[in-house]
Amino acid sequence: MTIRPLLDGDLDSVIEVETASFVEPWSRALFAEEIAQPTRRYITATDAGSVLGYGGIMLVGEDAHVVTLAVEPEHREKGLASRLLMALIDIARANGARHLTLEVRESNKAALELYRKFGFEPAGIRKGYYATEDAVVMWAVDIDSADYEVTLAPIRAEAS
């Protein structure tokens, strides 16, 4: 399995994973706009040419926003989301980010658990963020610190 930058040629496969993963999936056009933005970084996990998952962040000064993260249903619970999130965190840190934020559906217990493992803490609720439910706003602060590296070390070891 390889994690690499998401390319235009990946978009059809990404849309398949997106549609299988989200109640309100993004369109191909929206993904194309996103990956063209200079403040965005999108990655994909592939195996033998097949897209297994993807993720993206938006870089804004010292902050990075996890925009999306999804794994093909049959490849979930195998550590792939952790590997993708680790790669996004590494990209954020390499680009000078000190803090990470994201929104996640209140009902998405697996994602909430994943983000907590990476040191994200709930900071509030965005009412009506999704058409059908609220979002939990989460932050991981001081991701450039030695303490945060201690949080990441066992996750890195598990993911390799």
C-alpha cells in the first residue's frame, strides 16, 4: 500500500469511496476544485492501482483543518485511516502548522475514537453543520511539540 498525493486521475475512484462513505458526498467537480487550491493538500492510499482511501487538509497559517478522510468500506478497521491521518499530520507539521481542527458527525463513533487517539479534543458543537445532524468540533493543539510526538510515537509504530 502506498500513500501519495491525490491526482486528477484518481477522482473517479475517490468519488466511489466518497459515495460509499458519506450521506452527503462531494461531487467530482468539488474535489477537482479542492485539489487545485494552493492551501490544500490531498492524499490517497492505493494498492495495486486501486484507491482504498483518501484525506485532505487545508493549511491556514499555524492552523490546519482536516477537510476530509475516508476509507473504502471493505478496508475499514485495518489501520488505514490512522495511516492517512498520520500522513496528513506530517504534511501539516512540515508546512508549519501548530494546531489541527476538524468537524465530525456526532454519530460517527469510529471517527471520534480515531481522532481522540490522535490527541483531538472536543471543543464545541456546530449546530446543523450537516443536513441531518450536528458536528463535533475538535482540536489537537501544539502538534509541533515534543509532547505531541510522544502521542504519535505508538500510533506510528502500530501503523508501520
